Amino acid sequence: MAEFVKTEIRDGVGLLTLDRPKMNALSRAMQDEIGQASRAAVKQGARVIVIFGGANFAAGADVKEMAAWTNSDAIEQTPGLQDAFTAVAKLPVPTIAALTGYALGGGLELALSCDLRIAGTSSVVGQPEILLGVIPGAGGTQRLARLIGVSRAKDLIFTGRFVKADEALALGLVNEVVADDRVLQRAMELASTLAKGPRRAMAAAKEAIDLGIDKPLDQGLLIERANFAALFGTPDQVQGMTSFVEQGPGKAQFE
């Protein structure tokens, strides 16, 4: 049973709540639990995953745990740091990070591994690893640059500065900003909407975007073509198109 991650599945939405008082510092054990819990929730039928941290999403990796690492220790441990969040990124369902309080360092890297991010008005995000004499090691240099662009990512990573919710929205770092006390509610509302969508088509769209983003356009189009064609003959496509022809758009009820 997970010690630091609580899992609840509601109507197709898997809610993962981080629980390592008081700031959800991400120990190696906690990181592994996040990867394991997210995969398990999908196996248990979750069609969307929401990750929430309570008062603080996650204030970063557990620096006390890392401070005494040698170079050999870092070489040994870093693959695990990346693998835990890559497991979230590779889930075949939409994922939403519900950000409250601080999402710093590893906390932001976890949020970046999700597909969408909903932030509270007083939330603060950043990649302050440079202030510790290191760089992001769980995907921050790669996912942040892909999300907001190389120049903006370098600004945040080189300075280590904290970013408030309004700037994060302007940068495209988060998708939406709501009142602090509505963050989880809004994330669950969005998740519930997505959970009613066509699961196979959602997975295909996610795969086409994620695999194609780093490829030349012609290769990305081939990935899209394959995923598009593979949906024909599936229950999603049959139900969606039959419903459209018979009832018009937006009426399909996907199983």
C-alpha cells in the first residue's frame, strides 16, 4: 500500500493525492509511488488522472535526501528520478495537474509530465535547481523548453526565479487559473468531461501529439495518419460517426 500517494477513482477519474507533510517534498520513494499509483489507477479503469497536492502541490525534491549524494550516487539515482515522471507522461489517458501553493523543482517537473495544468491564483511555480548548484534532473530542461519555448525556459532555469500564476498563464506554463479553493473542483470537472470522451481516440490523439512534436513535419504527419486510420472500425469511431449522422454533433455516448 502506498505511503505517500492516496488513490481514489470516481466515475472514471483517478484522483491521486500527494500526502507527505508538510510541503510534499518528493523523496525517491514518493516519486516511485507516483509512477506506480498512476499506472495502477489506469489498470483499475481510470480514463483520466488528476494529481493534487492539497495546500502545496509539491515544493520540490527532498534536498536533504540528495545533499550527500556523490557523483556515483547521482548517476545511479537519476534514471529513477526521470522514470517516475515519464511513467505519468506516457499514460494512455489524459492527465491533469491541480496546482495549489508551491510547485517547484521536482514539483513543477511532475506537473510538466501531465497533459494539462490548472493553477490557483496564489500558486507559485519554478525550476530553482540552479540556486542549489545543479539543474533540473527529472525532465525540467526538456519538457519546459518544449512547452514554453527554449528562450523562456532558459530564463526560468538560469535564474531559478519563482513565477506567479498570472505569469505562468501568460507563458503558457498553465492552461487555466482559478480561485485557490476551486482548483481541485475545476480539475475534477474537466476530468469528468474528458472521461466521457472516446478513450481510444483520446489515447491516439495524445500519442500523435507526443510522438510527433519532436519530429520533422512529414514524419509527424505519418504518425498522425497511422493513428487516424487505426481508429476506423473501433467502437469509438462507429459510435461517434453513427451518432453524428443520426443525431448531429455532440450527442455520442461513448462506452
